[in-house]
Amino acid sequence: MTVLAEGNLQITVPNGVDARKFDDAGHGLSHCMKAVDFIFELADRYLFVEFKDPDHPQAGEKDRAQFISLLRAGGLDEDLKYKYRDSFLYQWALGMTGKPVYYYVLVAAEDLTTADLSVLMDKLKRNVPSGLPDAVAWTHPVAEDCGVFNIESWNRLMSEWPVKRVPP
């Protein structure tokens, strides 16, 4: 198994999955392209995963509240959209888009409700087209599907990919 970290959040990746930290200087285009935190290649699909951590132990209550308010108001919608699009474009330029791509955002905030997550997911799906639109003759979706999770829902639905917080 592989363990990757973003801040003090860790994700354990199952054996047989090509896992890489993508949002670092390694891709060489951080000056002009946004990047998701992780890209995972499975035999039949890619997972693009972005972590947001307003509950980070070093975040103050005011910063945390501002982040959650901004998130609920749609203030991060553009950032999440461009992280996906630029990462997808980067993969496309590498010739690595022959598999469906799923985009998952984990927001490590304990007080996000199921309703909050549902609203955030709906907004993400409007900004990152998932599936094949009815009115367009696309042969491949830009994203197969999108999802927004908190740690609890991620670990329940993605139990083979557990996320945990480690001490700073």
C-alpha cells in the first residue's frame, strides 16, 4: 500500500494503483496551470482527487469559518473547476486520457452536512461537465463523474482508500 499526504491528511492507496502527488513542483507548470492534489491510475480509470482542509489544527476558528462560508457561497467553485480542467489538459498532453476520469473533492470539515455536500456536488457537476450531455455529440465525457465528500463520507464510501488526520 502507498500512503500520500497533503498537509496533515493522509490517504492510503490500495496495492496495484499508480499513485502520485500532482500538486507540486514536479509537473513543471505551476506558474500557469492549477493542479489537483493527487492523480491515481487504476486499470480502468483515473481518479483526480483534491483535498481542502479547513479543519487543519493550525487554522484558527475565524479562518475556518471564513473558508466554510466561502465554500458554501460558491467562492471556491472556479478554483475547483480549473484544478480539474488544467489537470485533465496536462494528462491529455501526456497522452494519458484513454480511460474515464473521476473527480473527487474531499473537504475535511466535520460540520459539513449531507445537504451541504449534496449542494457542493451539484455545483461541481455544473462546473465540470460529467457524463455525456444530451445536446452535444461528444464521444467521450470530460469527466465520468464528480463527488464531494467530508472525511466521514469518504471513509464510508471509499473504504478501500481511507483518509485520516495525522498529528502536525
